[in-house]
Amino acid sequence: MTASVTPASSSGAGRTGSDSGRWRPGRKAMRRQMLDYVATGVSIAAGSVLLLVLVSILWTLLSRGLAGLSWATVTHRMGPPGSGGGLANAIVGSLLQTGLALLMAAPVGLMCGIYLSEYGRKGNHFASVVRFVADMLMSAPSILIGLFIYQLLVVPFGHFSGFSGAVALAVLALPLIVRTTEDMLCLVPTAMREAGAALGAARWRVILFLCLRSARKGVTTGILLALARMGGETAPLLFTSLGNQTMSTDMTRPMASLPIAIYQYAGASYEDWVQLAWTGALLVTFGVLLINITVRLSSRH
Amino acid sequence: MTPVLRSSHRKAGFDTVFHGLLLICSLLVLAMLGGLILLMATGGWQAFARFGLSFFTKASWNPVRDVYGVLAPLLGTLVSTLIAMLIAVPMAFGTAFWLTYIASGRFSSIVGTTIQLLAAVPSIIFGMWGFQTIVPFIARDVQPFLNHHFRHVPGLGPIVSGPPVGTGLVTSGIVLAVMVAPFITAVMVDVFGAVPPMLRESAYGLGATRWEMMRKIVVPWSRNGMIGAIVLGMGRALGETMAVTFIIGNVTTVGWSLFAPRSTVASLIALQFPESPEGSIRLSSLMALGFILMLLSCVSLVLARCLRGKRQ
């Protein structure tokens, strides 16, 4: 109890002069304090830059895209420059391909996720390989998925098709759905499974009607986020559904999609095409952000 | 007795079917990656066999003479990813530090959500945004300034020289950086959040400032997780196509300048594919490029896995 209790003694700074009672920071303490201020300032600046980028992107999209947003844009199909074309066929194509891709990816992804969480706990080497492969697919560059489906479905059939575009998107979404489903099912307490089994329910019944039902919310979130990811993806569609200037709902023919239309029009030298590209970009971004915001808001409650 | 038995038989029967169904779906995931790698390798075989080692050492990408080398796009990918990481890592680290330990709870959750939204923006939008804002900025402000002041500095001159067009490795590095930084930030926030509060409180109790607590307690504790996050972000930057295609300039040359138009593996594939007829050596070269890109991406993931696994 005889030791000094001033902070100076613990932080290594000495008392200055004879006016005891009042503590003043020494040079070392000052330096540490300054370093702390600098680090704080720099990291706040770094975060602000990221926020600024988001604001800048939204601002660019709104200022360039809003001008072209009209009823005609979403009802007219794409056309030659100067003909007052819109993006209707691209929007329809995007919805069709993303929808079909989700129909393919969601069941397979759910099943695989269930396998990993229910049968593939510790000690199952096959499951850990599947987990690793899913991670690898998730980080595979999306353009390679396009090349893969091109080799797999476009070359053998001899033509580009909306169906192969949907398959490429499904391959992209599959690992996302697998991993979120697994994570969400792992959160379900084991007691729930034991309770089901004790009541005499078969394992599949326990999994589907108890575990999956109680993890419903998280699993839906994962599927919706995968949907948002697919909606904005361009690279895999370049080599699979190719894009189409006319309105087409035939899955076996080349099909337009919003990201491809943006890609084709953004580099064009016609003013109205560039305008359409920005309007399309605005639509895609706000669609994707809307899904994300909805998911985040609903998962908070 | 009999009905009970029969029903339990039926249950066991469906359980096996269910298990089998799940197994098939898991096998499908395996088959996808296997098929992806296999088709890339077989597609690119023609190019590997024809050009041999010169495929990796030659910089020319010459469709007229049908001679292809991957050095230019490969260097472009590696250098632009390096620049992106040099910018993104400090930015993500700072943001994560701000969000976890400096900002107040409510504010940090709002900013955190906003930054996560940035991670959800489609990559083609980043490309258009970069073309609209970053390219003119580099061409009009940065390049003339650097050219004027550093052109005659030995060592630095060749790096900053180049026509002021604005497209190039630095531009794509910047756009890639703001693209992957939100992703790295999100993982880092999770990793920092997992540091036991008792350790941090002990540091404060010993009189450490916030930055000292960060540097001496949090960073050593979460080093592996941070490296894992960085490597995963790097994997994304390596394979990015749409953002880069708009702003890299797409010229297959090799040189010292960071401001001259270049090309990357993914952008070259995207641009050359429509002009490459099926079965041609050109398409095969693109497939070979894809195979190399896949290898790069796999290596970065395995690296991330190893570094992260060490902690447990």
C-alpha cells in the first residue's frame, strides 16, 4: 500500500518537476498517446473511404441511370440504336434463368448441406472432402464456371442456350447454399434430434420436419443471398446464354439477360445504348441490394 | 407385433433411400469441381502440347500467326492483384479496427451493414463505376502529375510513364481493392470479435492504449484468421472478370509501366472467347489460361486453409 497509485508509475512516465499531486504525461506517454490518436484517425479514415466508395457508386448509378428509367425501358425489347428500345427481354431473360437456376441449385444444395451437417460430423472423411470441394467451388472464378458449362453443354449441343446459362448460375449458387444450410443446421440443438428419435420418428422425418423446419429462417436467408449473387453475375453467362436482341422465352435458344445487356451496351458508341446500360445497372444493383437489405432486416428480429 | 415390425422396416427402408439421395447430391458437388478441372485440362491440352514451355515464357498473343503465350496476362493478373492487396489490406484492417473497438455499438452495426452491402454490389457495376470515376481521375490528375515530377527519377521513371489514358494496372488495382476490402473487413470483424474480452481488459488494466491493445494483444491472437481472410480476398481479386475488363485496357504486352494498358487472365478470356472458333488452338490456349487461373485459385484457397487450420 506504500507504492504510488498514480497512473504515471504504471505507464512508465515520470513525474515532472516538483509540483506533485498533479500528473503530467512524460514524453513516452505523450508519444504513445499520439500514436493511439494517429491509429484511430487512420482507421476511421479507412472506413470512411469505403463508405464514400459506396456512396459514390450509388450516386453514379442514380445520376446516370435515373434519366433513362421510364415505363418504355421496362416494356420495350432491345432494339437497334435510335429506335427507342428498352430492356424488357433482358429483364424477362434474367428472371427466367435465375429462377430456373434457383430451382436446380436449391434442392441439390439443401440435400448436400443436410448430408454434411447430419451425416458428416467428425470423422467422416468423405464429408470433409465434400466440404473442401464446396469451398473451392465457391472461390472458383466465375468466368471459369462459364467456360466449364460451355464445354459441358454448349459444345455437345452445338448452340448457346438459356438452359446452359441457368446451369452455370446454378453451379455458382450451389456451394453458397450448401455451406449456409450446413451452418444453419449445425445450430439446431442435438436435444431436438434426440427428442424426435425418442418419439419414434425415422431419421429422415426428424431431419426434414424438425431440424430443417427450425432452421428454416437461416436456410431461406442463404438461398436468397445466393439468388442475389446470381442476379448480378455476368461472366458465366457470356459463354453459355450469350445474349439475345429479341424477346425469347425458349430455354433452348440463346437468351438475353440484364448483366449481359449492360456489358454489351456499356461499351457501345451510341448515346441511347449507353443510357440503357446505366439504367440496367441501376435496376440490377437495386434489385440485388433490395434482397440483401430485406434479408438483413428480417434476420435481425 | 407384425405391423410394428413392418412399419419399422419401411422406415428403415426410406431412411436408406434418403441417405442415398443425400450422398448422390454430395457426389454431384464433387463431380462439378472434378469436371471443371478435367474439362479445363483437356480443353487446354492442345495448347500445352503445341507450345510447351514457351507457352509460359512468351509474351506474344498473336492470333494472326496463331502463336500464344500467357506471360502478359499472367503478369497482369498477379501485379494487379498485388496492387489491390496493398491497398485493400490496410483499408480493411483499419475499417475492422474502427468497427470493432472504436465506434459505438449502434453506429458500428449501421456502418458494418452498409459495408456488407458494398460487398453485394455486382462486379460489373464496379467496372462501370471505375470506368466512370477512377479512369478519368487517373488520366487527368494522377498521371500528368507523376509524369511531370517523377519521369526522370531513376527506377521510378519507367514505372509511372505511359500515355495518360487512365486504364491499366493501378486503376484495376484500385477498383479491385475497393471490391475485396468489404469482404476482408467482414471476416476481420468476426475474427477480432472472437478475441476473449478478458485479454483486452487485462491490456487496458496494465495501462495500454487502444492501439497498443490492438497491436500487442488482438493482432497476435488473430493473426492466422487475418491471413486467411486476406488470402480469400486475394482469390477473389485473382479471378475477377467483369470489373477488370472495363478498366485494364486489354493490351497483351509486358512492360514496367503500371499505368499503361495491360490485360489479365480473366479479362483476356472474356474478350477473346467470342473470336475463338470451336476447336481452334486459340480457344485451347484460352482453356489452358483458365486451367492456370483455376490452379492459382486452388493454391490460394489451400494456403488460406493451412494458415487458418494452425490455430486449432
